[in-house]
Amino acid sequence: MNFDRDELRTLCSALHDSTISAADHARLEEILTHSAEARELWFLHCDIETGMADWAAMRQAAGAQKVVPFAGASAPHLSNRSHTAYRWLAAAAAVLIAAIWWTRDSTTHPPQETAALETKANGIAVLARAVGVEWTDGVARTSGAVLEPGTLRLKSGAVLVEFYSGARVVVEGPAELRLVSAGEAFLQSGKINAHVPPQARGFTVGSPGMKVVDFGTDFGFAVGSDSAPEVHVFTGKVEVASATLAPRVLNEGEGVRLERGALQAIAAVRSGFLAEEELVRRDSAFAQQRLAAWRETSRTLSADPATVVHYTFEESDAPERRVTNQCASASPATHGSIVGSVRTEGRWPDKGALQFRSEGDRVRLIAPEPMHAVTLLAWVRVDSLPRGQNILLAADSEQTGALHWLLTGEGRLRLEIARDLGRPRADWEAVNSAPFVTPERFGQWLMLVTTFDSRTIRHYANGQLIGTGASFAPPSLLIGAAVVANSSSPVLRQLSGDMDEFAILSRAMSADELRALYQAGHP
């Protein structure tokens, strides 16, 4: 198949930068499927990107620069390979090769300016608490989620929304609240209890009948489907207006109801609105229920004959700094050894976790038995992804079938399998997911899972499939001596975040099983 080198270069760069369109992605697959020469250049591109990333990571001061290596693709045809531990000499050679590749048999192109990659901040609020919520739209939102402009629809339960302006709003379902900006919301239906500190003065809540402008206060606002909207001022004062009525100021203890186009005075009744203190109490009780449910599911996972390692991080910090493998038949070698990391709070107040922050933080383990299929599972709360590779699990070995499981700098879940292609160091065949652990999900507890059934790698996040791709089938899959949340590589690749559950199974769990685990385990 004939192809244009300039076109291939552009497509490879777009894929690397995650800016490729669906049509261009299909075109790249077509070229790679039908041209051996294009595939050689493709793998060269992978090697160059990874080599340069490793070289830059080794040269940089810790944290001084974000390095993003080649990200691969979630499509089966675009699985890629990577080499580890490139030295500066290899990287220099890669630069020379790249120059030859991109300029050979082509016209000279003017240099392009390189701009720093920035992520636009679209959030206007944070979902601080969510207690017993059933979302009408079916969109799963958990505590800590960054909220962009849009509508929250609660069928039941209650949430606390913290606006970037500083206003705090308890929303009690059933309700429909549209988030307009950091300083404005629109209550289509339901009840809210708002606390507006002086920093958020001017916070505004509209409704189908009237609008409330706050001057630094606590107030309740109710909009019923078959009742007139009401405003209750608990402290401070607000201004109430409508399309047909002049603005009216309400002081502490006062309220109004909009009836027949007129504002009728009523007394403010605080007990009719869910207070933040009561929401916190409910949240604590709900958390205990969720923790009890997870522990029951956790025992079932530990008892699964295919479970090789299951860490729950709930043991006390014993002198030997051990993480206990909860499997009934666990050998002592499969217990984890904590290095550097300290204990912290997990998904619930009484749930333990490990914190990974510094270069040395890690858990050492041994999973000696080879496998022909695998499930890797972790509940993590990611603070940031400062490096091109952020390790979840890394085998020390580079034997064929050894595994690396990680998050890329773009938030893609990635599984790498070592293979021998006759070169001095192992090649790593990898399949990536779509980006998932992106900045708006930092600080949230996420269930990340990758399965491999000896034919297909599948990536899951919060019980949903986020990527799949074919891979070669090694004679067996090897973990052996390995590191959780870090690696033995000289390049910094540690996870920056917390982990409160980790499991390895010698079979590929089904999508239904993983959805059930997420439902039982999400906070």
C-alpha cells in the first residue's frame, strides 16, 4: 500500500498527543494494516517517544517537569511496545534517527513553536458529600467529584455542593438543581439549604417563579411541583425578586411564598430543610453500612480459589510493617512488605489504606506461581499523575510474560507484557485504555481493573469497560518478585495517591462480576 510519510508522521503525532479524530484513527489503522514499511516506522515512533521520555525523566530534577511518553491506543490494531531504562545515549541516537525518518524523501518544513500543554479548568463546584443518592439521570457521581455547569437530578438521597465561590448548598431529593456558575444556580424543583459566607456574597439562586440574591446568610428555598415556591431566611438577609414584582429584602426569621403572582409573607421554618449537620450524621451512618457491605464482599473475593493476592490494608501498623494477604491459603511470601508508606484513611472513616507520596514509598510482594490469565484490581485515590508512567504493579523480572500495570500521564490504564524479540532488553507489548483518571477525578476513590484471558486485554474503571485490545499470548504470565505503587526502575514511576484494596486473580473476571464488586465497594 502506498502512503505519504508526511501523513503518517502527522497521524502518529496526533495519536501521541491524544488529538486524533475518529476518521484519522481509522486512516492510521488502515495504513498500518496494509503496509509493512508503515508498521516499521510506527514501531520506531513508539521506541523514539518512550526512549526520549525515559531519558528526560532521568535527567530532570524530581517534579521539575511533567514527562508524557507515548500513550499508545485502546484499539486492538494500535497496541504498542516500549523499552525501559533508556540511557541518554540511546535517546541521543533516537533524536538522530527521528531526524532522518522525518526528513528523508520529504521537503523541509519550518519549525513549529512548542507550547506547554495545559488543561482547561471547567469545574465550578465540588460534590462534597453524597448520602444515599439515586441519580435520576443514571450518572454515577461520588464525593469529591468536580462539578461542571449542568444539572443535578436526585431521585432520592441528599448531597452537599460546595461552589467555588464559597457557597455551600445542601440539596435534598427529589430535586433538580442546575449549576450555572461558581456564584449561581437554578432550582427547578426540590429543596435546598444554603450557607453563604461573606466571601460568596451575591450568590444567586433562580427558580421558575422568582430569584434569590444572598447578602451573606443562611436560607432555605423550596420549589414544589404542585406548590408555590418559598424562601426562608434563617440568618442575615436576602433579596427576592420576580419578573413582575419589585425586589424585596427579607431579614432573619422572615420568609415569602409566591402565590398568584404576589409575595405572601410567612415565618421562616428551619426544621423544614435538611441541615448540613444532619447530612454529616447521615453520611457517617451510611458509611458504616457501606463498609459492612464491602467487608462481606471482600471475604468472598478472598475465598475465591483463583485469588492469588488480596490486600485490604485494614490491619494495624504492626512492627514488621506487613500487609496481610487475606487469601485463606496464602503463603508467607505473598504478604506485602511496606517500605516508606504510612497508614491513612480509606474509602470510609474506619477503613485503612496506604499513602504513597515519596520516591521510596512502595509495597514489596512475591506472587511466585505463573498464570495463564489474570485480573489486576485496585481501589485508588489519585492525587496527580506527574510522570509518564505511574505504577500500580511492576514485576522485577523482564522475562517473557512479566507484567507492568500502570497509569499513563494522560490517565490511561495500561498493561504491559514483556516479550523477547531478540534485542538486548525485553520489549513490552502494551494496550491502553481511553483516558479516565483525568484531573476532574483526582481525589476520588476509583476502582481500576485490568483483565487478560490470554487473548484480549480489557480495562475497567468503576465497573465500566474503558478500553480493550488484542495481545500476544506468552507461555505464562509472571509477576514473581514485584512492587506495588512503584517500580525497581531507576526512572521515577511511583504512584502519587492512596490505595485501600489490591488483588491479583489467576483468571479473567467477567464484566458482571466487576460491576457487582463496584456496586458493593464504592463509597
